[in-house]
Amino acid sequence: MARKRRKGNSLQKMFPKRMQKKLVMLFMCIILAFILLIGRITFINASHGEKYSKVVLDQQQYDSRTIPFKRGDIMERGGMKLATSERVYNVILDARVLLAKKDSIEITKQALRDYFEIEVTEVERILNENPRGRYNIMLKGVSYNQAEEFKEYEASCKKEGTPIAGIWLEEDYVRRYPYGSLASDAIGFVVDGNLGNAGIESFYNTVLNGTDGREYGYFSEDATVERTVKEPVNGNHVVTTLDLEVHSIVERHLDAFNERYKNGVVTGPGVKNLAVLVMDPRTGGIVAMSSRPNFDLNNPRDLSNVHFDDAAVEAMNDEEYLQALNGMWKNFIVVDTYEAGSTIKPFTMATALETGVLQGDEYYYCGGSLHVGGYDIHCANKRAHGTLSLSGVMEQSCNVATMQIAAQIGIERFTRYQSIFGFGDFTGIDLPGDYETSALMYNAETMTTTDLATNSFGQGFNVNMLQLASGFASLINGGNYYEPHIVERIENADGHVLSSTQSVLIKKTISPAVSDKLKEYMYETVERGTGTHAQVEGYAVGGKTGTAEKLPRGEGRYLSSFIGYAPQDNPEVMIYVIIDEPNIENQSASALACELASDIMAEIFPSMQITRSE
């Protein structure tokens, strides 16, 4: 106990009461100083806070900003831009800054009206409703020239001592389509800044997009503004296999066809669906892809091309409006399926020749109909074709002979070769909407003898244009099935090639010998058979017509088509034309599709430097 008292006494000696009082007073002084400092800060903030915060925020507003990237261009194979991003500016009003500079309010209002046609009442509304708002978008998409004129005026006002306040021009880009509706199915468009919708814009969205940059502004120790800039990374360019001149020719003929076959229908088209696909059968590259109805890429929500006037659009509910838009935006060539009709006959004959069922010297008799599975199935020529060679079967497009050939092939081999030719499968096209359609096909277990008969001439199962065209290309190029594609290469913003699309050989479908025999038959079809209207002077053209009666049967609604190629010996180009429910009395006439194909081929062949016949 004695030791403890001695220890306590020693502590008291080290910190006497006098010293303790001083420490308490020092602590109280420090607390008082903090209170005074907080009070001073509160006073400064209340009396001059607006002034000081404005200085800081002004620096942030003009010196710390997002630098937008430029979305890459979409080009046709010759380098012409089909889609590009142009630099524009958004007019931004900082209401807080403008209201803080009373002397600048009137001249700023006048400048907005004179240079951007922004009414004074609109500016006053913003100032009244959102006086502390620092980011009010007054106008979007101001052109570079318009922005420069404003900047010059702004600089002159500042020099004269009456500066414009609270207005700044935010850099941005807007997507432009120089050729309007040309290739709208294939290109697609952009929504919400840089989000691709449909077509190449959607499928290659991440390739076309870049990364925003940023400019940072901050104060250094001597109160000067320092800048750090992170430059934007612009998007890559997409160079397509499309040919601008060929596409322009196709589009012009489609428009002329619709106009020609209106037949007095003022508001309606000349056809329900009208489509043309031009492909290079040696590579699978898409040269042109267009259908009607189409739409203006610069105004993709305008429904006038599908014949809805303003009153009809106004009467739509949200679901109906969206349905109408999606119907207009869809790519018929990739998405829609249909019964193809007699353009399937070359595939049936190819199957028979490739499997050895036929040798090429066979003859068949057509009596006008054939009894299969309890049904009398008629030929297109109900008066009968009589006896036909294999070439004659193709030339005259005889259903009866084709059904007899299919019966020889048998269900198992027939369905297997449908799959080999790509029917019911993905095509692999680099566009949205490609999907597997096996549910629309029979298989060996579900097909009956009647189904086999009708499938042989293109009835009873559905395909889309791209499936049939890709398979047909293999029939005429020696049996090589190439994956169809629409993009040739990717380039960076400086034009350096990052990647190229090589022709992808997916499989072999038939032998070169069978391919040559089929081309002989299809050449004769155009020379003296059902495809004579598809002839083009100076060129050796082969091909096949198709007429499919639509469901329900007996209503007189038809889809007619022609698929052809040139030159005969070594096809360099293939064209596929679909006319769905033409506005004429006899829709079953395939001559209409042949004539449209011939008109287009006569112009695109010289443009593409297709080899002429001797």
C-alpha cells in the first residue's frame, strides 16, 4: 500500500493541478477555434457560395467531359458508304450559370433564337421550371457549319464585353444513310445512340461500336487547370459483299414493278411480297438483297411504305404499331418461309442422279395426273405432257414425271438429301433472323407416299429464300455448298484490314458430273421451256421457274418465282426472284417472275462484267 501511495504522489508531481488547468484551457481553445472555423465556412457559403461553386462547376462543365466515339461505317464492296456517322452538336443550356449572369440573359436568348431557332419562350420555361439545372438539352443534331457560326458569334460577343453565358455545344454523332431505303433489309438502322436494330447494324453492333473517351479537368497547386485526355476509340468499318450499282438496278426494277402492277389500286402495292437476291455462287457472297415493302433508313418509323396513312397510324394501339413496324423491318429473304413450288424440281432430280436412281437417259409418261396415296395429283399441264426425257421433264416442269422420280428415290433418301441441300437448317448468314426450320419439314418417320409426291415438286414443306438459293448455288457450281455471307472484311478506323471473310465450304452436295447435267437441263428450260421469258440477249442463261399455290388451296393465290444463273459453263452470278400474290388476275403465271429477272439481268450482267456467250 505504501508503494502505491508513493507512485500516486509521483504522478501528481509530474502533472500538478496548475498544469492540468492549462491543458483543459488549451483543449477548450481548440474546440472554440473549430467552432469559429465552421461558422466562417457557413457564412462564406451562405454569402458567396454561389460564386465560388460556380467557378468550380464551370471548370468541370467545360473541362471535364465525355468525348464520344465515332461508330464505324458500313460500305459496299467498292468502298462507297452505305451507313456513316456524322459529327453533330447538341445545344446544352446551363440554367444556373445563365441566371447568375443577369447581364447575359437577353443576348443569350437572342443568340439561341437567331442561330438555332430556339424560341425565347422555351428558354424562359426552362429557366423558370429548372433554374438550378446544369444540363438542359435544347436542340440535338446541330451541323458542324451551324455550330461554327455560333462559336464565331459567341467569340465576338465576349470580345465586345457582352458574353453569352450558360450555353455549350456537346459533341455527338448521328447515323446517316446516304442512299435512303437502298438495301434497308440488309443494312438495318441504329436506335438509342449506338444500338443497332436489324441487319448488319445489329449483327455487327459490337464491331461497329467503339469506346467513349474522356477529358478530365482539375486544379493544380497554383490554381491553374490541368487537363488529362483519354482519347475515344472509334468503331471499326464493315465492308460488305454488296455491290452499289447492282443494288441500285435491282431497287429501281422492284419499284417499277410495284408501280406497273398497281392496276388502279391507289394505296396498295403491286404485290404482297416482292424480293430479289443476287449471289455469287462461287463464294456464297451476297451481291444484292432487297424486298418490298422496304423502309427509309433515315426515318425507319415511317409506315407509308406499307401503306398506313397518318390516320391509320394514329388509330393503332402500341401493340399494333409495334407489330406494323416489325413487319416492315423484317428481312423477307432471311426470315419468311413459303412453299417454293417447281424451283425444288432441280433438287429432286439432283438427288435421283447423285444416288444412281437415274442415269440421265430415262423417259417418263405424263397423262395429266398421278394417283398417289388415294389422291389424284394433277400436273400443271392438265392436258398431259405425254412422253418426256429427263431434260424435257425439267423444261416443261412436269409434276407427274417428278412424282414418279421421287417414288424411285424413296422416302429415306429423299429426306436425307433435303437435309444435305440445307432445307430446314440454319444457313449461317451473318444477319439476324436466321433460324432452324426443321419443324416445317418431314422426316423419314413422318413422311407418307403422298407427302413424298407433293414434296418432289415443292409443295407441302416450307423453305426461305436464302436456304433455297444457297442449296441451288451448289447445284450449279460443281456441288460445293458455301456458307452465305454479306460481309467481306473488317477494317479499323485507319483503313487497315483486321479480318477477312474467306469463303467457307460447308459440304459437298453432288458431284461435278451431276452438276453439269443439271445445268444442261436448266439451260434448255430457259432456251425452250417454261423459262423462255428469262432469256437475256448475248448471254447463256440457265434456270428454273416456280409456281406455288398458297394455302388454303383453291383461292387463286400464288407465289411465282425464277432462279437462274449465267454464264452457262461457269456460273458467275445467280439471281432469285420471288413474286408473292401479284396484283393480276392470273397469279399462277411464272412468266412475270421470268420477265422481272430478265430485265434485271440485262442491266447487271454488263455492270458485273459477266462473260458473254459466243
